[in-house]
Amino acid sequence: MKIPRILLAAGASGSGKTLITCGLLQALVNRGLKTASFKCGPDYIDPMFHSRVIGTKSRNLDTFFTSQETTRGIFQKNASDCDISVMEGVMGYYDGVGGTTTKASAYDLAETTRTPVVLIVNSKGMSVSLAAYIKGFLEYRKNSGIKAVIFNQMSPMLYPRMKTLVEQELGISVLGYVPKVEDCVIESRHLGLVLPDEIPELKNRLLKLAEVLEKSLDIDGILKLAQSAPEMEEVSLTAEYILEQPVRLGVAEDEAFCFFYEDNFNLLKEMGAELVRFSPIHDKKLPENLDGILLYGGYPEMNGKELEQNQSIKTGIRDALNGGMPCMAECGGFMYLHEEMEDMEGRFCKMAGVIPGKVFRTPRLSRFGYIMLTQQNPVLGEKALGRIPAHEFHYFDSETCGTDFRAEKPESIRGWDCIHGTDTLMAGFPHLYYYGNQKVPEAFLKKCLEYKKQRHSR
């Protein structure tokens, strides 16, 4: 398969990857190119920014969650009909699992997909030292994959001299620079960037940024580099299980619940699920004829008052789950199922009351990063779901985190119990990517079908 592609990486977080990726995506779209975008790693928010630019949902690629072959298959499935694919790296280029490996790093993804890399270099306060900095990244791994460089926060006056210096001394292409663009900055908050809908005039900012990049970047050179990416052997990526008849799942989606992997949704649909959106903030009742409920993560702590005040849907969810309707909930959705949740103002709000205890705010990230889950008790009717790759990222904690799985940090001796599991419930802080272990959505959908049959037999 011939799929033109590049990966934008950087030496560290905060180097301008997201801003430049969004600006480049907008510039490519402005040129009439059908563009796919991907985020390296488990991040939810960066793909939201990508999707606001290209008009479709962006995807994640994560070599901790999935094998090399599956990663390539997910990429091909989402990129094969596009003119160009742009991947955004994570953290520093070589930074991977445990802080001591390159596993699941942007470098690992580039190597897995054989994608040419453009290194974004934050040039503030540097000139000749840029050559030494770039040389280190080129030589740290012989197969670094780095084919070109973009200078960020560089003046137009300095750029021609630095381009000549780096190209002559290192033999690597320099494909432009980005001047300081203060009016295009994307703000952050406690779980990362603020959401796209919260930024006034986001589209105008991105259009302005794209206009700047069209002048300061060698976009034709970037397109030529993307075209140079080697052909890929085609990977057939299919669902490992198909329902004998469809089930109807309610998916919470609103300001409070907005952290989704689109590929999770696509896999559920391939397995035979119909997905129906509802809002625990705005809707007064659940959609009709549901066979299961999915409560994903987001910012319930920023919407505590609104969630508390919608008593009717809280009662509906509690009654449905207590009546045997299957449910999977993670992080923010797990918090919502508790009796009480502390909001960002320090007020404890009444939640759905399915899980006993309170959720409370902590001064720092409670548990952060990749984990491997091992089952300790039967959950969703299964005794052996196998090892499940997942990740946690939350400033809140629970009095009752659950004990039905054991979470272990890779490259570490740290571990903890987590997740409430019953015959119809799997709820906890860990976020799951279903292609990492398809037995989890399979077990859930089997329970949903079982519930559907029981419901129709009453």
C-alpha cells in the first residue's frame, strides 16, 4: 500500500507540536487535500483539535496498547483513502514507557509504521547550538527516522543562516520555521489542553496560523517527504467476534463525558452494536430500548452541579444498572457512578449512587500513565479475560477504587487494585483501548445480548 505520511516530533513536551500540527493540517485542507491525522499515545484532547481542523474524527496510534501489526492495520484502515496522513508525536521523540525505554514513544511509532519524521526544534535562545541539539537526536539511534527539521519560535532574520548551517553541517533538510504566534496559543488545564469548543474563535485562529505557515514552512517539501514514505504491506484488521443479533448501547456524550477513542466505537459497531448518544447533563431520561450503557471519561468535576441537578436521569441510570443492564464505565464515568463527587469548587455533589463512597480531589496526579491489568475475580461473566493494556490519568481518587483487577506499572514494581467488577458491571479509573484486548468488548456485548433476550422474554 502506498500511503503518503509524515510524523511531527519534538525534543520535549511544550515544543509546539500540537500548534504546528493543527496549523499544518489547516494549510493542507486549504490546499484541497484529503487529510488524515493521528496522535501518538493515549491522549484524547489533541485529536479533538485535529478533528476540528480536518472535519472528521482524528485517531490514536499507540504501540503500548497494540502490537506492531495491529498498529499498522489501524493506521491503514483510517488513512488508505487520504492524500496525506500527519502523525503528531508525544513528549520527547525517544521518551517511552517507564521513562527509561523507547517503547510506545514517537520513535517507536515512526519505526513501526516506517514514517519519515520531521523534528520540531524549539529554537528560542539558540543559534549554532541548534546543530549540536539536532545532531544528538539524529545519532542517538542509527535508524532515527528523522528526515527533516522545522525551527519553532525563530525569527525570519535568523532562519536563512540557520537553515544553511544545519543543512551543510548535518546533511538534513530544513523545511521552514515558525515565528512566535502569541495570538494562536492553545491554553492548558489540569488534564491537558482546554477543549476546542472552549476557545473563542478557534477556527479563525487556525486559519490565521495556516496563513503564517503557508509562508514560513516549505509545505511542498513536506508533501514531497510524505510521498517518499515506503510502501506498507497490507494488514487485514477485523473484529474477532460478531454478535448473532445487534444490541443497542447508550453512550454518554456531552461537556462532562467527551474522552473517546473513535476506533473503540468502530470496533463495537463491527461487532454488532448500535450506538445511541445521550447526555447525563441535558437529557431527562435514557434513550429507549437500551441493552447496555457506556460511560467514558471527561470532565464531570467541572460539571458537578449540572450532573447533580439532573435527578431524573441519575435515577434512570441507577435503576437500569441495579436491574441488570450491563455497563462499562471508566474514569469520569466511574466517578459519576459514585454516591458523591467533589467538584472543582470543593463541593461534594450527589451522583448516580451505583457505587458506594465518594470521589475526592487530590493535589496531584493520583495515578498516571500506562498500566497492565490482570483480572482477580470473574467480571462480565468471564474468568480469564487475559492481560489488558490500559492507562490512568486523573487528579481525583475514590474511597472505593475496586479490587477485581490488579494494575501493574510497566518497567516498575508499583501496582494497585482497581475496578469494580460484577456479572454486568466493569467500572474503574483505567481507560481501555479495545484493540488492545478484544475479549473485553466481546464479554460486554455478550452480556448486553443476554440482557436483551431477558428483556424481550418478560
